[in-house]
Amino acid sequence: MKIRNTILTGLALLIALPLCSQVDNSAAQPASTATAQDNLPDAASKESSDLMFTPPVVSGQTYPTTPTSEERTNYLRAGMSFTSAYGNNAMATTNGQPISEMSYSVAPTVALDETTSRLHSVLSYSPGFTFYQQTSDLNAANQNASVDFSYRLSPHVTLSARDGFQKTSSVFNQPDLTSAGEVSAGAQEANFSVIAPVAELLRNSGNVGLTYQFARNEMMGASGTFSNLYYPDQTQVSGLYDSSSQGGSAFYSYRISKMHYLGATYEYQRLVSSLTTGLNETQTHAVLLFYTFYPASRLSISLFGGPQYSDTVQPPLALQQVQPPAISAWTPAAGGSLSWQGRLSTLAMSYSHVISGGSGLLGAVHMDNASMSLRQMFTRTLGGAVTGSYVQNDVIGSSLPGSYNGHTVSGTVSLQQQFHQNVNLQLGYTRLHQDYSDVAVLSEIPNTNREFISLSYQFSRPVGR
């Protein structure tokens, strides 16, 4: 109860304190949220004032969540974090009643950020272990690793890549407890919105892209994406299935002026769900127009829209062994996003209506995804964050009886206080609500409330200086 009272007090403080940073109204230029090119040092950026930026819709990157005053480059960082969390719905018992549970996690972390005139790379790795107070069968080792880099092959050709991997007994076991609030502007983002709160899982997603500015105001590029979701123990996730996706895209972008970008992209996806009776496979093709507006430094607004074609092949029904007919359809795809990165604040929000992977459901889905992330530094050592999302998943043409459509609503509010230089205390609250009536593991535990407190020690050393 003491922990919960402390958290509620902290959340009240977060709501009461006003936003105190202002938008930088200097000469409008492409925001650093647009592409990995923005991570290059100023010397490289000034090499040519004609360099274009890759609009967020086709960059394959997520929006930044760190205020500019907190950004650091060329460092080696290491540390250790200890997290305690209380969840009111850890799992269901045999009579369908949920079990409240305390969990404890320990996780060392190491990260390397290196920037040169042509390369920017960020590598991070955090193993760990989580154990539970009552249900010791869920005790498990965790693995979190990511790589993000961009490399200028020539003054106008840039290669970028990003990959993230997670092995855990709970999606909440992450080095950064608010990192699940990442916001993307693209139409090919991985769908991990369906959540079994406590279940062993492995998930991996990434992308690689190449851009070429072949004229002063014209750019083209291509990229590939993938994602994998795997449940080692299917008995923990009754009604959910392994899934994977692969995709590719090519785009053309034209810079109308320093503030306005206009372009078009072709996108292909292969979305697979591994059911007990076979594979449910959907292939999509889309031609989308996009527009990005940079009204101020580090502020961007993006829109995209166009037709999307899907072709779905379902496995035979388990009993009749009858192959359902293929399902083909044209549907609209559209979305928009906003990103602002200030000296003490960041704000990112997006909405998209696209065909995406099923995130463990029976097959690919028509997905409506609205997400938001806000971070604010109140003082030099005190900061807060609010993240939230709403995702509606409608399965494409399921041949099985029942409705597997549903939605996920999640949100996290947290406070972080730095003590001295290397010690950080983070506390917060997460609310998760899921409505999937025909997915057994989710219908048993539709709501999860989780309070957490984390104490970490970190130190960093400059590199390459």
C-alpha cells in the first residue's frame, strides 16, 4: 500500500505540473525526427545545405522520445536496474479468478552510441531475470537487444538499419519501462498490440533502407521490413498463435520547399499466422501518396493515403478439411502523425488505418491504431512521461466460428527522479484493457493494472573524443 500511495502521489504531481518548454521557432527546417540522417553531427549536415531528409512516412524509424537537452552522443553507458511491480491480474486460476502477483526483476544494461562524420550507431543490450512471489513457474531469464545505425555511403546516399529483439516472460519486462510507447508514422509498422500479460514470448522486428538524393529536390529509396512473434509454450496463450511478416517498399519524394515534402510509395507485405490447421497468409499491395510539413525546427506533420489490395488464403477447417475460398479486396489505407522535440519536452502522436499482421490472432487484420507519447522535464533532475494507445483489430475473413475481432487500450504514466549523477528512481502505473471475447487467454484476463517502481544505477564514459 505504501508503494501504491507513493505512486498515486507522484501521478498527481505529474498532472499538476505544467508543460514548461516552448517550441523552437527558428527558421523552419526538416525536423530531427524525420530520419536517421538527422543523427549525423552538425559538421556533416553543413557539408551541403541541399541535403534532403527522408519523410517519417517512409523512413522506417520511430519518433524520438528524448528532449534535446537530454540527447547524448559518443558515449559508452552501463548500469544495473532493480524493478518491483504489483499486478492485479497476473494469470487466471482454474476457476477463472485472477491472481494478484508481485514480480521482481534485475537487469544489467550496456549501450554504445558512436557518431562520426559518416556513421551514427546505437547498440544496446540488457539481459536480466524476473521472478514472481507466488507463481514461481513463471520465473524466467529476459533478453533485450537493439541496434540502430545510419551510414552515409556518399554525400547523397544513406544506408540505415534498425533491429530489436526481446525474450521475456512478460511484455512489461523492458529496460525502459515506458519504451512500449514508441510512435511510428509509417504504414508498415509491426503490430504487437494483442498482449498476453504474463506468458513466455520471443519477438523481433526490424527494417533496412537505402535512400538516394539524385537531384537538388528529389529523392528515391527502398526498404525492407520484418517482424516475428513466437510463443514457446502455447498452453500459456490459449487462442493466440505465432505470426510473422515480411515487407518491402520503394518511394519517390519531392521537396517543394524547405517546409513541404510530397511523394508516393509502393508497399508490399506478406503476413502469416501459424494456426494448428495450417498457415493463414495474406499478401498486400498498396500505392500511397504522402505529404510532410515542417512548420518549425524539430516539428513535423505527416499525412498518407491511398488504395490497398489484399489477397488472403486460409487453411482448411479442422473438422471438414474443406479449403475456404481465397478472399480478395480493395480497401483504403490512410494515416497521419505529428512529432515535436523541444529542449525539455517531446510529443509524438499518430493514427493509421491499414492492413497489418494479426499480433497473435487468427490472421492479418484491418488495424486502426492511435498512439501518443509525451515526455516532459520539470526540472533538471525530475521528469515525467505519459504514453497511450488504442488499437482495433478486425481479422480478415476468418473461416472459424465466432468473432475474434477486438481492441486493446493501454496507457502508462510515470515519474523519474535523478539522484546525484548516476542514480535514478522511476515509478508509475500501467493500465491495460483488452476486449477479445473468443480468445481464451484474453477473455479470462481482460484488464491488467500494474504499479511499478524501479531503481537504477548508470554511468557513462565518452568515446571517440
